[in-house]
Amino acid sequence: MVVGIGFITLRLKGCRSLKEKRKALKSVIARVRNNFNASVAEVGHQDAHKSSIIGFSMVGNDKSVINSKADKVFNMVYELGFPEVVDTELEIIFI
């Protein structure tokens, strides 16, 4: 079994409150969840309204498939344009 764990660090320039931030992130999280059938959550910078870290995970039996899907998640979030992607990280674990 292969588990892919990804992190996306985001910068939300236009958000002036946590309420605006959560509204913007809710859309991003829903898109990733629906398009890639991944588990997704905000995992960092939860009290800052200008930045966030979104984490996601995928499970499969082939490393190349998990790696490809994770790259597609990163690309989709990057292409949204808002929020701005600052950094991405992927860890693949073999169980």
C-alpha cells in the first residue's frame, strides 16, 4: 500500500478576516476533495488570515499513480490563481 501526503502553503493577500479566509479555502478544499477523491483539511496557520497550509492524503497501490495525482492537485490549486501557492511538499510512504 502507498500513502501520499501533500502540503500546500498558501498566501491569501485579499483576505481581511478569518471569515473571508475560510470562505476562500472552503472552495479550494471542496474542489480538491471532489476532483481527486482525496482527504483534505486546513492543517496550519489556522489563526492567521493572510496564510494557510492545506494538507491532503491519497491511498493506492502504485507509487507512480499517487505521485501523478498529487502533481495534478498541486497544478490545479496553482492554476486557480487565488490563493497564491507559496510552497508545495509531497511525502510518499510505503506500508
